[in-house]
Amino acid sequence: MKAILYTPIAQLVQMRIEASSRYKIENTKVMTIQLYDTYSRQKREFHPADKTRVTMYLCGPTVYSYAHIGNARPAVVYDVLYRLLRAEYGKDHVVYARNITDVDDKINAAAKAEGVTIDVITDKFTRIYREDTAALNVLKPDFEPTATGHMKEMIALVQRLIEAGNAYEAEGHVLFDVTSFDSYGALSRRRLKDMIAGARVEVAAYKRNPADFVLWKPADDNDPGWKSPWGRGRPGWHLECSAMIEAVLGTRIDIHAGGQDLIFPHHENERAQSMCSHDGKRLANYWLHNGFLDMDSEKMSKSLGNVKLIHELLKDWHGEVLRFALLSAHYRAPLDWTGSLLEQAKTTLDRYYGTLRRLGDVKAAKVPAPASFMAALHDDLNTPQALAKLSTLSTLANKAEKESEKAQLKGEMLAAGALLGLFEVEPEVWFKSDKGLGDKDLDAEAIDKLVAARVQARKDKDWGEADRIRDVLSEMNIVIEDKDGHSIWRRN
Ligand code: AMP
Ligand code: ZN
């Protein structure tokens, strides 16, 4: 009886709280971002070392082939973090680096198979990676360092590690001595004893200890190599990231991110190299790792042959549908990639774009995203919850009658969308898209409306808006001709 009486009241109170926080102007920030840090295995409040220069690094792709949608997961989820940090600390106060691994055995193999030099392969797949991620609305990072562009820094880092007694040369190789670093294994919570016994480390005669890992190794005559004090050779993969982080961000960064598969050995080794070359100073204050994108409950990976390439998916689906699907699960949880996931993402986005199209004539209020939405993102990037809030906004916007309410809700939807990297196309273009989205044919009435809005903008001498509308129309293959004060349009 009690429950029956009290539940509606509790709901009412909750609704009141939601409603009041939604309209609250959020210039007084009370929320602090919480991030789950792999090193301490807990959610911690995020406080950057320097609020005017928040630094973040993500291990980027190895560019030897097309990236799959599993590779897109880190690019997209940490893009949301980048957007959130920029909103919180200011655009110019966040520095994000995502590297390009352009030295790797797989690249050598791909170049050999095609009979070309490695730069032909790496240039091609770097370009494709950039195009693919741009189609998913991933912002360009501030730095995109390459391994080949940082050979000098890598060699210098190896030299420092040798001088400090953390590395040694053996048969043209330089190896990191894991016993020289007390905290080796602390990130992945592995004990050295177990690692030595484990099968994951490569045993070689020249290693002092089977768990020692390669910093530099000799290059075969037919393979690309760089001159070094230890002969012609090439860097180990882990070394590449340590050197690039130092070169573009500095000796200590706020956030280091990557997929869960990188915790060991890649990040453990990066941490060992960087800390030993910087007097034991911590490399990253927060270590973030995303869960796997799976196919039939197995990690999507090239070696298992169960991949869906971004490049291919983009032929059938709009980039925002893929992005929405990637954000539908919490970034640390596994995400099963299925056809119905994509269908659902598309249907939901169609609904939101439908709302925005209905509010086409409403001038969006310049407001921040609602507090409840922000709270979800602040809570270790809870994107599923943030998307649920977006759904509520869309429903409210559909029901709104007062102009002021429509303007407010439209503004809130756009602000929330901007943080998630959604609604980057005009609703008219969305529904015009040939990617199986919504109604295929944009009717003449909608075009007339846009043309009229452009005429009005020109009358108001709002040239920026007039140009924007012209661009929207030209994306839709509509050409406008201005004659004697009139604008007429035709399909191109
Ligand atoms: P790779 O090119 O394999 O080094 O991967 C590039 C990035 O994608 C790394 O951060 C990986 O952890 C991540 N990654 C690779 N496969 C998956 C997957 N199936 N799910 C989520 N992340 C992945
Ligand atoms: Zn890395």
C-alpha cells in the first residue's frame, strides 16, 4: 500500500528535479568529471595537472590495411571525451594526440606483397583512416605524430635508458631490463615471476631475462631501417609511443587511452620506458581502456577474420549511424556488433532528425546541454545514459507548443548532440541521403522553405546564413539562381 502511495510522489519529485535542472543555466559548474582509471582500478575525479593545458594521448592505428569498426571504437569514444574536455576547459586548453604507427612488420609485409615501398602503403592507409574517422564525425586530433617522423627522438630515448642502466645492447638489439624497474607489472597487475613463466613473452638467447622487451632491433637488408649507434635497425612498437608522447605532449600527461588489449604488454612497457627515462615520474595520471567490439561474442580482429571494415560499412550506412551504434554501450563494456544494432541506431536517429526537421523554422536558443545529460557524460562517459536523455529531449520537443519552449529544447538537443558528435548534417540532407535513411525524396515544399529562408537571410544581410543555406542546398544537388531580386531553384 505504502509503495503504491509513495511511488507517484517520488516520480513527481524526480520529474521536478529533472525539469528544474534542465533549465538551469549551467555557468556555475558543480559537476566534476569522473573517469575509471585502470592503474588504480577505480573511478576517480578528474583533475588535470594544468587546467590550461589538458593533455590526452590515444594509441592510434597501424596503417597497413583498412581499419575495422572495432578500431573505430577507441577513436569515437575518446572523441567524446575530447569534446567533453574542450567544453569543460575551453577549446584551446585541451591538447589531444593520436599517433600513426607507420613502422611495423605488417606494413613491411604489405609493401612486399605489393612490390612497393612502405610509404606507399602507409600514405594510402593513413589517408583512408582519416577519411573513415572523419565520416564518423571524429574531430582531428591536435597532433598526429608518426613513428617515422620521430626516429631521432626514439634513438635518444634508447640512449638515455642505456645510460640510466635500464636497457642493454645484445646482438644488435637493445632490450629493456624489466628487473631494473620495481614497478614493472603495476599497471596490468601482473607479477614478474608469472610473466617470466608465461608463454606471452618471447624467449631469445640474447635476452638476460625472458620478460625483457625490445626497444630497438636490427633490420633485414631488404626491410626499411634507420641508422643508429647499434647498427641499422628499427624501433620496437612500445618505444614509438613513449617517444612520440614526450615529443608532442611532454614527459607527463593527464590521460592515456587505448583498447583493453593494449594494457599488456604495450602500455605496461610504454610506462616502464617513460618513467625510467624521466626519473620515475608518472607517465599518465589516468589510464583509460575501452572494451572490445565483438562479433558473435568474440573480439573483432583481423587475425580471427571476423572484421567489418569501416570503409565497407560506410557504403550502406551513414557515419552517424555507425557512431550512434558505437556510443550505445558504455565504453568499458563489450559491444556486440549486429545488424539489428545498426537498424535500431538508424531508426532512433531518424526520429531525432525528424524532430529537428519539424523544428526547422524555430531558431534554437543558445543554451548548454541539460544538467542530467551532462551528469551522465561526467560519470565516466556514460553514453547510453546520455543517449537516453537525448531521447527524452526529443520527446519533449515533439510535444512542445510554446515557441520559447521549442527554441529551448531545440537548443538543448543541438548542444547535447554536439558533445556526442551527432546532428552534424542538416535534417533535410539527412532525409535526402541515399543510405537508406528515412524518406528518400526531399519534396519540393521543403526546398521552397529553404530557399525562402535564404531569401530572408539575404534581406537581413545575414550573408553567413545565406551562404550556409546555399551549401546545404548544393549538398542536395539543388542549384539556386538569383535573378531580379528573386531566387529560383532547379535540381542539378
Ligand atoms: P590495432 O591497429 O590493432 O593496434 O588497433 C588500434 C586500436 O583499436 C587499439 O586501441 C586497439 O585496442 C583497438 N581495437 C582493436 N580491435 C578492437 C576491438 N575489437 N574492439 C575495440 N577496440 C579494438
Ligand atoms: Zn601506444
